Amino acid sequence: MPRRLAAPLVALACLLALTGCSGLSGTGEKGYISGTGVPTEVEPVDRGEPVELSGTDLEGGDVDLADLRGKPVVVNVWASWCPPCITEQPDLNEAVGELGDRVAFVGLNIRDASPEDAQAYVRDLEVPYPSIYSADGAALLPFAGTLTPRSIPSTVVLDAEGRIAASVNGRIPTTQTLVSLVEAVLDE
């Protein structure tokens, strides 16, 4: 390859590599990636095995997703230090009220320094459902391939069998977006 072509090609390759790395530039020092908020739905025939997740909630009680089978479950991943989580919480609270007992909600608090920080969030934002505390984020492992470890907030809708039916990486755009995702699962 002539030298005149090699230098521009090397420069272009470096530019493309740097552009690819900039996908995380939105994280700065905040420790999370703001997802797109675009819902992804999974057709019933394409859903995998039921999600197996259990843990201790912020009140010390046991939460096991297997115990909630028989109706859809909304799992919301959040952290008390996450501004989009704080912004999203009123939409989640409204969805709980709108959907009622046809659906279960479970929070998944990850990477908070202490349960007390998470409890303050739940108290201050009046979160009406239990949240599993997972300081190290290990509770996200059952959602590998659907959720990314640093995309907070994120929401997953499980069908009545406990399989992933829909997900949103990032803040849910509106209450109605979440309600529509859940109602589609209820209508199956």
C-alpha cells in the first residue's frame, strides 16, 4: 500500500476507534449509563426460561420471583444516587396504582453504599413495593443479555411464567409506556 494512503487510513481507523469508545462518554463520574428508554418486547415463542431471583428486601423480608408466578411482574432496577431513577419513580408509582393487583412490582436496588440510603429513597419517594438490596449488583445476573450492569434505571416485565417479555434500558418514557407493555402481557 502506498505511504500516501496508509497515513489517512491509520488516522481514520484511530478516529473510528475513538468514536466507538465515546459510547460511554455520557457516564462521566456518575457511575451509570443512561439507556435509551426504548422498549424491547419479546414474543412469547422467543422467551427464555423463567428468571430465577430471590433476595432480601429493604425491610429484611424474603422476596422470590418464583413466588410471584401466575401474574406479570415488573422488576425495576434503581439506585438512590441515580437522578433518572428519582425522575422515573413517580411514573412507576402511578403504574402501580393503575395496574393494581393484576401485576406485582419488585425493585432491585443495586450499588447503594448502604441499605439506609436505599431505605431513604423508598421512604422519600413513597415506593409502594418491595426492593431487593444488592450492593454489588449481583442480582442483575439473571437478566444478563437483557440488561447491562451499568444501565440504571432499567425495567423488565416478566410474563406470568416468569419469562422476560419486555425490557427498557434507561428511564421509562411515560407511565403509559409501562402500562401498555404490561397490558400486552396481560392480554396474552
